[in-house]
Amino acid sequence: MSTSAESTRETKAQRAERIKREQNPWEQIPRLFEAFRGGFGAIPDEDITNRLRWWGLYTQGDGEGAFGGAVPYFMMRVRIPNGVLDSRQVRTVASLTRRYARNLVDITTRQNFQLHWLASESLPDIMEELWKVGLTTKAACGDDSRNMTGCPLAGVDPDEIYDSRELVSALTKELTTNNAYYNLPRKFKICVTGCRTWCPNPEINDVSLTAHVRNGEVGFGLRVGGALSARPFLATPIPVFVRPDQVVDVGRGVAGLFRDRDELRQNRTKARLKFLFLEHKWTAEQFREELEKQIGYKLEDGEPDTPPAPEFRDHIGFHPQYQKGLYYAGASVLRGRLDADQLERIADLADEYGTGEIRTTAMQNIVILNVPEDKRKPLAAEMERAGLPISASSFRRGAISCTGKEFCKLAVTETKAFTSVLVEQLETLLPGFPEPIKINVNGCPNSCGQHWIADVGLQGCRVKTADGPADGFDVYVGGGLGLGGRLARKTMGRVPARLRRTCRRRGR
């Protein structure tokens, strides 16, 4: 009997595939709303563990991380394609944060907003308020196309090659409203950028399209299969030249190729696009051939575009826009965390000193657009008072943090508070440090905090101390993107998360 039971038991991958086949989560909102209003206990288990992700929802951890369990509250991600927002939308998120999310909201490395502590009964009201201002949580998680990233300066950057906002919008609509793309093997991340600095980190996306000029014509380079997690892989260049009017076809084509690969549906840990290269030994030429079958035509040959020189890919400070006399203001949001008052203040200041246009960045920061030259100084003073400096130290500018075990069930280490203390201590120990430096803090090997591409990457772990097991970190150094991009390498032994003593002992 036991042998028979074992032979018919579903694997994790089989269970996930069955649940997806049985119902398209995108079509379940009326049923889900009814369950939400009945309280956490009224939500079916297969919705809790699977389908709610297609609406940007995960259950929240109990603060013990990988060694704990879930509590009856939800984390919610709000999609912000290309990081583009207006003050009305930001004010709405601030109001929801104050009323339902215990007054805290995070900016993620994919330019999303992320809320916590959401009770199931509040979810219908939250979603409906977001919809009223043109925001959604649809496909913010799940086995579908996640928030599509792009340069937050699209449309205002004086060095921009191509304003990609319309392409991001069109491709987002295609992949999140067409039921042909609700059931992919796993998460699917796309970046389309027209900037020269590659600030949204296209190299670590499943699909990246980067603008460049060839013989006087603007087109896009294509890279595929980028992802981090426990087996990091920088995206593979495909030797084609993609014209702007082909971008949606190509994005849709790669999604279709990914969807149709049964070999990527057998094991959830090896279900990302990168495993066609890592495990199944695909080449760039093979990928191109299969892609062209999906889109129904041949792409033009093209040498892969050259990555930009390595540099700090943030937008902190005042910088001139291409619109004469106007500036954008990049504010540092330490560890990406805000409270409702700060978020509301950003909306108010964007209206008062700009035109109400706001952007989120892949480095978890905020940008206010269209600031006249004579309003820079008063805006900087107001942002400083709000705890969001326009001028920030190298450590503050370069710090990135994942959610950590405060809310995430997978993390083994707390990250947000740790990052704040780390930055404060480094500013004290090394005042005026002149070099830009990225310090990325990650609570587990999944690398939401992107420790693989940091100058200093900290990956959460448990360490033995005289007082017993404690939060700690594996230390990685030397990561970076751009020309000659490289992944960080593990160096020192595990260190406990006791900052002041550790920093001093190591001579700063």
C-alpha cells in the first residue's frame, strides 16, 4: 500500500502544474473576493499556496524565516511598469499603507511597491482602490510575466537612445491580458530600456532588450536567460538586431518559447529560462531558431550590443533633463523602505515642485521629475526633512536590501534593520568615503537582494556563536554589471550580524 501511495504522490512540480491547468488564476477574482471576505480561513489551500501569487499575493512569514511558518496576513506587490507613477497613484498607495499595511511600504529591485500585514478581508477594497488609479497587482507574482522594468528616466534623459515607455506598456498589456501567457513554467522577467547606462540591470533578466544605434538606425540588442538565485547566470546575447516595431513580437515570442518547453516543467528548481543553457546545453543560435519559429519571421543579423562601462547605476542627486531648464531629483530611500507619511510627502512635493511625475528605480529609490532650476534648493531641503536626501553618502546610495525574515518565509536572516545600522556605522567609520560602492544584503540564496552583482554582497545564513545559533552572512565580493560584467565570489568565512564589533575587528 505504501509503495502504491508513493508512486501516485505528486511531486511539487506536478502539483503546481495541475493547479494551473485546473484554473486560470487571472479569471478567479470574483471567487477569490468572496473567499477573502470570509476571512483567512475561508481561502482554499490551493489558492493560498499557488493561485494568489498571480494577483501579487504571498502569505507573510512569522519573523522566524525559513525556520518559522506563515501568519494569516499577506504581502502584496503592486506592478509599476517602467517605474512610471503620478502623484495621485502614489498618494493612493500611501493611503492604503496607512490604513491596511501598518504604515510601511517597500520599493523592490523590480520597481514595484510591496505592502505587508494585509488582512484577507481588506484585499478586495485594496485592489479596487488600486484599479481606480490605474494600478494593479495582476501578475506581480506567479508563473507569468512579472513587473516589466525599464529606465526610470525614460522620456527625460538627455542621453537617452530611445524612450521605451510605449514599448513596455504594449508588451505588458500583451503578456498580462492574453490568457496564452498565464501559465509559464516559472516566473518570467523582462527588461526593455532605451538608456545608455542599463540602469534597470538587463543582464539579469529572462529577456532584455537594450537600445543602441547601428549605422544611424535605432534598434535593440537581445539577451535571454539572465537570472540570479542559487545558480546565477548572466543573460546570453542573441546575434540579432531588433527594430522597435519588433520588440513586442520578440518579447511575446520568447514568452511563447518558454511556455512550450516541457523540459522546464519537470522540476520547479530548474524551471527558469536560464536552464535551457545551463542544463539542456542550448546555444544562442538554437535559441534564435526557436524564437523565429514562434514569431513567424527571420530577425536581422546583428552583433550583440556592447554593455556600457561599469558605473554606479543610480540616479541620486539633481540632473538636467533634456527639457531645457528642468531637472530630475533622485532621492535615496535607505533599504527601499518608506512609511505612509514619507510616501504622501513625495506625492505632495512632486506636485509642488514638479508636475506630479514620479519614478521608482531598480536600486529601490525615488525620482521626482520636471523640477525647475530655481526650485531645486527648497525641494532638497524638504526631502531632507522627510528623511529622503537628494545628496547621500556612497554607502546610503549603494545599499540594497531584500525583505528578509521579518516577513519572508524563505529568508534566514533579518535584512532591513541590519542594512540601516550597517550604513549608519559605515558613514561614521568612513566619513566622506569617495568611491561609489554597492552593498547588497540578501536574506537567503534566492538573491532577491542581488548579492551576486554587488561590490560587497551579504547572503543570509545561520552561524554558530558562543551564545548559540545566530543570524549571519556569507560574504561575497567583486560583483558588477556592465562591460566585463562578473558575478561576486564568496570570500570570508561566515560572519555574525553583530556589526560594530565585526567592523572594528576587521580594521574597518
